[in-house]
Amino acid sequence: MLVAVLNLWNPHGSFTVGGAVLLAFALGMVHGITPDEHTWPITFSYSIGSGSSRKGLIAGLIFSLAFTLQRMIASELAYFSLANFLVSRPWVNYLIYVVVGVAMAWAAKYLFRGNHWHLLSPSHHLDEIVQGDKLADPKPWMPALHGFIAGWGVGAFALIIYTVLSPQMPSAAIGWLPGAAFGLGTTVVQMLAGALFGYVARRSHLDAGDIRKVSLVTAGRTLLIGGVAFTAAGLLGLVFPGVVGASVGTGLHIHNLARFGITQVLVIGVVIVVGIGTLVSTTRAVIKVKKVPSGRDLESDRQLP
């Protein structure tokens, strides 16, 4: 019976409330683990920007709880068959890409107090960024806003919640329950991921001030370049949906891993190439700056007897 309930690939048939909740929670955990463009780039950005495991966990929690709230609302709408516009119109997902991308770029602008566009260059001047009071810490409501917006994106997991599980709830009073269970499953994983990303930032063997600089530079660059990428992908999807929606099969019967397409390109490009790449390069740059004495120090050394 449990195996039948936990058919995570193609669940169908009738479900009890308990079975639907269990399945939704399991789907949420898989959603949190697998590369998903609506969660990983944003969780990575804010968790890395926090600079510690505890704050990273909190950032992941805030994002995921806002995501859960959105899924509860959409699940309730699906119970009343009012979420059909989400699942029947692919352009909605591309529109969400654009909104999320703009929000990511705006967040980068906030972190760098408007001095952010030069982060698009691989050879940006680190000293100009980190010296003085040019960096701002992210506010708690920022990942919450991102989580709520990103939650409206529709993928395979959302389709199962909206078209299979939510409509089977016995009354409107609990129509939101599958969405809540799905969101909480994602929350568990994203909290752990947020703590891990924060831990990675903390393990850079720098002092607290330098950790903050490295973390915020990484977060800002990930948000900005990720924002540009999401916006571009969304606009292209609205104009050329067939091209952007193209993908190739991987042979894996796991949603988000079954095919390789725009989702995986965004996650790999934003999180691994930009995010991890910036974290490593910026850490090295800060260490190099700390090891090289300033011009004033060199001048002083020459005047010593």
C-alpha cells in the first residue's frame, strides 16, 4: 500500500487524505533535492549571503515558508478548479521567469547600493566593491518575497499537486493541505541546504569582516547574473516557447532529472558556474589582498634603517 501511495513518478487513482499528504510531502522533499530553477539559485544566493550556517538555515526557512504559503493558496485554487490557468498555459511559467529575474537583479542592486552592474564583468574591481560602506546585508523579507513569487512557477511536481491530489480533498476546508505538505517537504531540504551553503561560506578561513564581503559579493553576483539569465530565458520562452522548452531525455524516472533542458541549464549556470565560481575566486582575491602589503607599508619599510 505504501509503495502504491509513494509513486513519485506518475501517481494516479484515488487517495485518502493521509495518503495524499504523505505523497505530497515526499514529492516536496524530492523537489527540494533535485535541481529546480525555482528554488536552488535563490536559496543559494541568500544562504551564501548570510555567511553562517545558522543564518543560512534561517534564509532557507524563510524562503521555503513563503514558497509553502504560495503552494497552499494554489492548492486551494486547484480544489475549486481555479488553477487551470497555471497548468494549461506554458507561457505563465516563462512570465514567472521574468518576474523572478527582475526581482533577483533588484536584490543585487540593493546589496550593492546601486553599484552592481560591473559585477557582470569577470574582472570587476574587488577593492572598489568591498571598501567603505558599499555593501548592504539582505533583509529577511527579501527571500520571503522571492519564495512567494517563485512558487507560482509550474513544473511536474506542481502539476501532480494541482491536478491529482488537491482535487481529491473531501472538502474546501482542507483543499490547501496537499500544497502545504509539498511546501513543508521542500522546506526540510532547503533549510538543510541553506545551512550547508552558509557553512561553506564560513569555512573560508577568513575573519568575520572578510567573510561578510566574500558572502555578499557572491550573493550579489549570483543574484544579478542569475536575474539576467532568468529574465532572458523568460522573454525567449514567451517569444519562442518551442525552442526554450526543448529538452533531451536522461533515462531517469525522477522529475527534474528525467530531462535536460532550460531548468538544468539555469541551475548549473547560476549556482555552480556563477555562484560557486564567484565564491572561490572572490575568496582567493581577498586572501591575496590580505597577503600583499599596501603601498604605504612598502614606503615605510624602505625608510627603515
